[in-house]
Amino acid sequence: MIHRCLSILIAILLLWACARPTTPTGGPQDKTAPRLENSIPANNEKNYHGKTITLTFDELIKLKDPKEEIIIAPSPGKDIDFQFKKNTVTIKPKTAWKDSTTYSLSFREAIQDMNEGNPPDNLRLAFSTGPIIDSLRIRGKIADALTEKIPQKITVALHSPDTFDILKHVPAYFTKTDKEGNFMISNLKPGLYRVYAFDDKNKNLKLETKTEQFGFVPGTINLSKSVDTLALLIVRLDSRPPLVSNVRHTDTFSRVKFNKSLTQYSVTMPGKKTLNTFGDDHSEIKFYHHLPPSDSLPVTIHAIDSLDQKIDTLVYIKSGTAGSLHEDFKADLLDSKINSETAAFHATMAFNKPLAKITLDSVFLTIDSLHAIHFSPDDLRYDTAFNKIQIDKQLEKQILGITKPLDFFISANTFISLENDSSKRIRKKIIIPKPEELGTLLLELQTTKKDFEVQL
């Protein structure tokens, strides 16, 4: 009896397995993309007054990320209903199509066949709600300005040069680049346009310069005929104006934090001065002080960012209840060299704390065991804001004949920080290059630009 029941159970399981719907195996791979058989409206149809777009294909299809992949220009708004059933796709915006307007639809990879996910190649549709189909286009390519690599899925937007603000407003015309960085916006009417490209990470169609790369065509494009060779370079550049984000106080210093990095700053304060410097990075300024708990010091900060945007702001420096964590004093030798033609010596040092004392007698350049070159205060320049020291000294040209390495020596305790800790010993060998080991590069720049940059 038990054996008979087991046989019946096995037979049922086998029948159930055979009845499960699965993708058929075997046969040649489907490499053919769906073909558009019919559309309402038809491509380039005029005076269309329907509410829905319907596309019919020659095989079963599926939709993939239609809100991202299907681009309609000008945009009818974000609230669009995308539906598909068997071999048909319908598109219906909540807001009605505008009168006397040419619309262009680019489907990218949104529509795919059911089996292999093949999308139609460059499927586009255009129609007009009026008697005219606009036919101009702007086509070009995007690249990263610094790396020359091709960024992926960059949004390219067009807007009229009146009151539009790419930081606040959503563009009417936009598209996205393909894998090669190419873009095209079609069915445009003649007129003036500004062209922007940006990496729309948060998909709000507005530029966020804090996190998104961007670029633009300077000035406006007077579109009277199609443009097919537009090149845009994008960079990451925070264009927000500098602002103070917070001020924090400890028992030994106050930290003024900004919303972005600064390139330079100066301070104005009445009466007693307090030492100040950039903090852990250039987005903060540290003020060192020993103020009584009940006292505060007004300080006006004049700062500039990399876009030459300025800020003048008033903050109050005071002693806080929080203790500051001790940090070991670091003195780093960033650069040391002797020019092989002029015999000029140059060295740069960076510190993580402001300096209170420098013993220059402990800094010297040794030629041999009997001869050394010392430095005077005139050879040294201390940048308190950046916590850097530059040492520059013109040496005798006879030193260029020395073939063995020279020793740049900085004794321990040469630099004493504001917190009374001292630097360690630093020793660096300097080799004077031979003329035959060097080359000269001559450049001739021909430009009418007042400001420009040369990169090698």
C-alpha cells in the first residue's frame, strides 16, 4: 500500500514539473530587435490632438525603466503613465500636449523584446499638435575636461537665454548621452538657446554643483540651421557661494567651518590678535586662543573661493567647554632642490600646527664634513594661513660642479609648535642634475584671452 502511494506521489510531482511555464531551451539565439509596425500618431504627423501615444510592434515586448529611458522633448512633465501589453506600448502624460508644439520622443533602451532584451536601434518618434513640424537639431559629444574619458548618461539640456536658471528650473528640452558620449536633441524651432551638460545624479533635472559634474557652451547658440559638431567638456566645480556652516569652540581654539574649500582668506580683529590658520582642509579656519570663559572676540573673515567668489562675514571667537584632542606635531619636507642653471636653492615644508619658534641655526646644507651653508631669516617665508615655510637662497654657482649628493639637514627641535611640541630630525640628500640629463621646452602661446591655463 505504501509503495503504491509513493508511486502515485512521484507521478504527480513529475506532472507538476512538466506543467511549470519556463523559457524554451535550444534553438538559435534571438538577435532581432522588435520592429515598429504602427504608431498613433504616425511619425512626423501634424495637427495631432489625441491624448495618448500608442506604438505597436511585430513581437511581444517589455518595458525597462521607461521614466529614465524614454525622453520626451519638450517635457510634458514628470507625471507620465507608461503601459505595455503584449506587443503594444501606450504613453499618456497627465498634462495635455501643448498647442502648436513639436514633440520628439527618443526611446533609447526602454522597449525590448521579451526573450533576449534586444532594443530597437535608435527608435524615435516626432509629431506636432500644430500645422508645422520643427526640424532643426543640435548634436555633439561630451568628454571629461580633465581625464578626457567618456562619462556615462550625462544630461544635455537646452533653454532659452531669458530668465532660466539651470540651478533652479527644469529645462524643456533635454536628452542623455549614449555610451560613446554622443547626444542629439531633434525637432527644434529656430531661436536662441543655451546649452548645458550635467551629471544628473539625483534625477531632478537641476544642476547640483556640489556633487555633479557640469559644463556649458559659452554664450548662446542662434539656431537657424542644425548644429552637428558641438563639443562639451564637463568638470566638477562647486559654484555655490561660500558660507559659514558652523563655528565650534574648544578650550584652546575655535574652528570656523565653511560649506566649501577656500583658496585664501584674511581676518580683521580689534585689539589683541589671535593666531589663525587653515584647519584639516581648506574648508575650515582655526583660531588659536586662551580667552577667559566669559570673553569673546569679534573677527571679520574675508575669504575667496576658487571661482573668485568673495565672502565677508563676522564670527565670534570664544573659549568652549570641550577639551581639544592632542595631535602629534608633524613637519614634512615637501620639496628640496637646487636649480642646475642658476644654483638657486628651494625647499618647502608643511606643518599640521602653527609655529611658535624657529631655530634657523639648526637648518643647513652640508657640502662636506668641513663646509656647510646656513640660512638667514631673509631666506625664509612663513605662510601662517597655509602652515607652510618656503626657504629660498641663491648659492654660489661653483656648487654646480659638485657631483656627489648634498645633505639638507634639519635638526630635531628646530620647529616648536604653538602647543610647545617640537619637530623631529629631517635629512634629505639633494642631487644636482647634470645639464646633459635635462632638456628645455619652449612654448609659444597665441591667444587673445586674458585668462588661460596651460597643462603639460
